[in-house]
Amino acid sequence: MKRRPERMSPASAPARQVETPLRFLYRLAIRRPLPTLLAGVIPVLAAAPGLTRLTLRTDGHALVPEHAPAIREDRRIRDIFHVEDLFVVLIRTDDQRGLYNPKILKLVQRLTDALKALPGVHPWNVMSLATERTDRTKPGTLIFRRFLEPLPCTDNQLETLRGDLAAIRLYNGTLVSDDGFATAILVGAPSGMDRMRLYRRIVALTQQYRTRWEEHIDVIGAPVAEALLGTHILQDLGVPERFLPAPLPQDEPAFDRPATLHEWRVFIARHVGLVPVALVLMALVFLISFRSA
């Protein structure tokens, strides 16, 4: 007696795979690996020459479209009032008299004149004690004198300067510190100018005066932070130090053997790059996961 073949129930029947676009693509890649690789490599090679024209912008305006209403209004106001983002050249002294001594005031005057002469800097947007005026007039005229005109040298002249700044109070906290041991020179960064290049020029100039006058001179401000942010991003990507567009911050300590977690991070960023290290760790995680599966 012949046995009738058993019919498979719908639940036990093998499910028919639906051909989706994604499934078709990876099947095609497996069947034709060489054309698939060429399809990925050729566009990359075609776009490679454009890498030399790429620029890294980390200022606030780079995050918003150029023709956005807010950007256009900001540009219009800046053009009307000549508003520029400011580099701050900070001069600090350890002298017991603070900044009220002829040496520091002469340094302020000389450095202000040198900063005005830098290429691309608008002289009218450099502000310091050497450029601002007091309420005293020149003898026989109605022209107001500048704070350092003439340069205070005697004790009476220095006390007069201290008294004028205390009476006006407008420059306390901006050009003069509250403790009287630091003063600032404000340098405007023209719009459209390469801030990284201007930062390098200012740093090179201040290093000359720091060596000659033996005083603490630092360059800070929003344009500096924006410029160095691009440098730190390139460091994290593993770009070699010689290809970086700007020097490291002058207050960054140099060390041969890192001792702290921060020093290890800086060491890895300078010599290897944080992103390559992260990619290696991810590859190890995937390798261990697949081997144990």
C-alpha cells in the first residue's frame, strides 16, 4: 500500500526571501568585487585634487550660511561701526610698582606702534594706554592728550596717570587690571582676513618683545581660540605636526615623558592622533566580537 506524501504546513514551509534594493546591492558586490571597488575608488581619486583647496574655518560665521539674514545684518552693523573681533595682547609684570613704571609703559607704547604696523591690521582698531586720551589738554590747545603723552617717567607723572585712570574708571577691567599689575593691547581682526596668519604674526612679534623686555606677554581672545580650535582638530585627526597651519599655544608645556592623563592625551594627539587610536580600538572590539560569535 502506497503511502501518501505528507503536505508541508504553511508554517513549516521555507519563507521566500524578498529581493530588496539593499540585498541586490550586496549580492552584486559579492559577485563582482573588482568593479565594486573601482566604483568606490574612482570618485575618491577624482575628488582628491580638491583637497588642496579646502580651508578649515572654525569661527562662528562658518556655522551659518553666508547669505543668512542674521549674518548679513551682523556684517552691515560691523561695516557701519567698524566693529572687529579682538586679539588681546596681555602684558603682566612682577614689578612691585605694577604697570605704573616707565619700563612697562614704554613697552606698551613700543608694542602698540609695532602692532599697528603689522600687515592687514587697521591702526585705528588698535587700542591701548598709548592710544586712548585723557581729559587733560595739551598746553595752549583744546586737543586732549593721550595717557602716555608724554611718557610718564617721574613719580609725579606716574601718580597723575594712576589718578586719571582711577577717576575715569572706563578702562578698569579692559585696558588695566584691577590689581594694577597687567595691561592689555586690543588688536582688531579685520573681517575676511586669515586669522591664523594674523595670529602667527602677533605671536612672532610678542616673542621678540618678551625676550627683549623680560616681561610676561600672552596673546588671547576669541580669534585665538577659533584659530587654535582648527589646529587641535587636525591634531586629533592625526595630522603630523609639520603640516599644521599654526604653532602650538605658547603656554603649552613641553615634556618628554607624559606623567598625567592630560599629558598622555596631548602626547598621543601630537604623535599619533586620537582618531586613528579610536579606529584601532573599534577594529579590535569588532575582531574580538566576531571571533567569539
